Amino acid sequence: MLIRQTLLYVPAGVLGPLLQLATIVVWTHWLNPSELGLYTLVIALQDLLHLIGIAWWSHYVLRYGGAPGAEPRDQLMMTERGLLVLAGLAQAVLVPALAFALFDLPADPALLASIALATLGRTAVTHWSVRARAEQRIGLYALAQTLAPALGLVLALLLFVSGQANLVGVFLAMAVAYVMVAVSMGLRLGGLRQGLRIDDAVLRLSLRYGLLTTVGSLFAWISIQSVRFTNEALLGTAAVGLLAVGWGIGQRIASQIGVLATTAVLPIAIAKEREGGHSAGLAQLSLGGYLLVTTLLPATVALALLAEPMALLIAAEPFQAATVQILPFAMMAGAARVLRHHYLDDVLQLIERPGLMTLLDAVEAALTVLFCYLGALWLGMLGSVAGCLVAAAVTTLLACGVVARHAALPRLGALWPSVIASALMAALLLAMPRPQGLAAVSLHVVLGSLLYGAAMLLLDRRLAHALGMSRLPLWWFGRR
């Protein structure tokens, strides 16, 4: 049941972020760096105000909002409608106002109105996707994650072709797409019925439950988004636009690997802990961490080696040089963060030390702001990304030390098959002719993946045993 439910959520969880990433790539062919920089800054500002305004309630709903029927649910829904109206209207006013005050945003009424409407729709869709998840309505969750960004991309392209290739077209398309999806979801979830009364008791409970989690989310937002605001403050909005593609691709690939490799690990570890104690649960997490590392390592190596042909393939000419430089650093920084959040944090959660997770989030946020700023001062845009990498790596190493005091970490020696297999894959990619075009890049990826997989089967005892291939001719290399 657990694995089946997890697998049902995976397509929407993967496709939605990939659509958002594809949107950024497409925008490079229609917008200039300054316009793309303003777009990403406005989206980051929306995310921040959403965290402050309504995310704490979303955390509460995910935990307590899935019970069907009964009067408490009616109180919950009335409170939800009231909070969504207040938070949505506040964000619709604040996002364009702050964007105009903080960034070099044109004083265009159509642009400001489209940003306000897009903010309103995006706020509702983001929260109602959580409501759908709380009620196990996977179809509605998929609708929020995939249809809204896909429809926004299609509508924007239609506006671009008709001559509206600017920020007004981008945000107007987003507004129409997200409002349409929000209305559809609201009708199906009962979020558009009469009644907006905010229940004081429910409000107090939700604040008490959701605020601590939201604080951690705010620290995470700082760690991911401060590089954009640092570049905007020191180098201008064009630098933010040039940064967007490489940073987005590297972070997104690492994040999706984390989701795919570890989605079901923590629930299974919790179940095993109930049956066999802490040691059984930690053993399951150790296996999950091992799988995560052995997936992140080859992906990071391959992306670093193929950064140039990938950038030339997907990004418009003004963005290509910056993407080539930034992509490896973004992937390494993303891999370090994913390793902590999808493995080390799970260990702390299993041993019931959530306060340490929040403390580590705070440390990473502070280090990211510091190193990103210093890097931008010394080395410009590339230095800011390198600063993010240093902050993520230092925090992950610190987290390893913290976790090691409470639970045994996997032995580093267990990772040598992945290191050797990654080295063999890298040697193959370097020996092959430099790829040009989609077919050649795809061939490099496929051949590199096949070599890595074959080498892991020969060298890794656990992997070969799990696949029923323990009689391979070079099996003795995998003995530990």
C-alpha cells in the first residue's frame, strides 16, 4: 500500500518541477537576461510571502486536514477559506508592490496587475495541492502540479507568437492558467462554498503546529534563493537571468534524484523501527543513504562533463556561457543539500531530534548568505554560486558529525564501487568525441549510464544480490 501510493505520487512530483524548469529554458529564447532575472526574482518573492502567509496552515492541513465529514472538518474548511482569502489578497498586493520597490520593475499597470492575479492563483493552487494530498486525492494533486505550469507555458507561447514576448505575456499567461486550475480545484475540494469565518481554536492549533516547520522552510528558502538576491544587489537583474538556467537545472536534477531515490525510505524505516527497534530503522536509512549517494555521484560527474554541450543544446546564445560555468557548481551544491535533507535529516527525524534539523537549516542559511556575498564580491556571479557550494558542503559535513554522535553512519569504504564505476564512466565520456546535438548528447548519457550500471553490478555485492545476479564472473571484487 505504502509503495503503491508513493509510486502514484511520483509522476506528478517529477513532471511538475520538470515543466517549471522547461519553462525557464524556453524563456531564454524569448526574454532577455534582465527580463528573465526579473521573472525569477518575482517568483522567489512570491514563494517567500507564501511561506510567511499561508504555508504554516498548509503544514497543519497536511497533518490534520484529511479526516472526512463531521463538524470539525466544516470548521477547518471555513477557517481555511478565510485564511486563503486574507493571505491571497495580501500577497496579491504585496508581491507587485515589493517587486516594484526592490527591483528594476517597469511601472506598467498591466504588468503589476498580471503579477497580482498570478500571485492570487498560484497561492490557491499551491495550498489546494496540499489539501488534495491530505485527502489522498492524487488526481487533483497531479492536476495542480502539472496542468497549471503546462497551461501557463502554452498560453505564454501563444502570446509570444502574437507579439507579446515580454514579462506582461509571461505573468498574464501564468495568471490565467493558475486561476483556471485554482477554480477547478476549489470547486472539487469544497473551497469555494459559503462561509469564511476563522475559528480561533483551530487558528491557535494550526499556528502552534505549523510555525516551527515554517521556520525551517524559511531557512531553506534563504539557502536556495539568496544567490539570486545577492546577484541582483551586486551585479544587477541581468546577472540573475544569466544565473537562472544553470542554477535551476543543477538544483532541480539533484532534487529529483533525491525524490526518486528516497521517497519511500523514511516511512519504511519508521515501520521497521516499530518492529525491530532503532537499529532496524537506522539500517534501512543507511541503505537509503547508500542508494542516494550511488545515484548522485555519477549524475554529478556526468553533468560536469556534459555541461557545455547541454548548455549549447538547451539555452539561447546569451545564456550559454554562464550556464556552462554555473551548471557543475549548481549540481554539486544541490547534491550536498539533497544528501543532508533526504538522508541525514531523516536520521535525525527517526531518532526524534527535529531541533537539530532546524539548527542545521539556520547554519546553512547564514553560511550561504555570507559565502555567497563574499564570492560575488571577489569573483562575480560564478563566485556567488561557488559560495553556495561551500556553504552546502560545510553544513552537510557538520550534519555528518552531528548524526554520527547519535547513530552509526555507513562506512566510507562501502562507497568505493560507486567511485570506481563513476571514474570508468568519466573516462568513457572523455574518450568519446565531443557531442553536438540532442542525439549525440543522449548517446553519451545512455552509454555512460550503461557502463556505470554494469560496473556497479560487477563491483557491488548488495546491488547484484538484490537483482539476483550474485554469480557474475568478477563477483569477488564486491566482497567486503
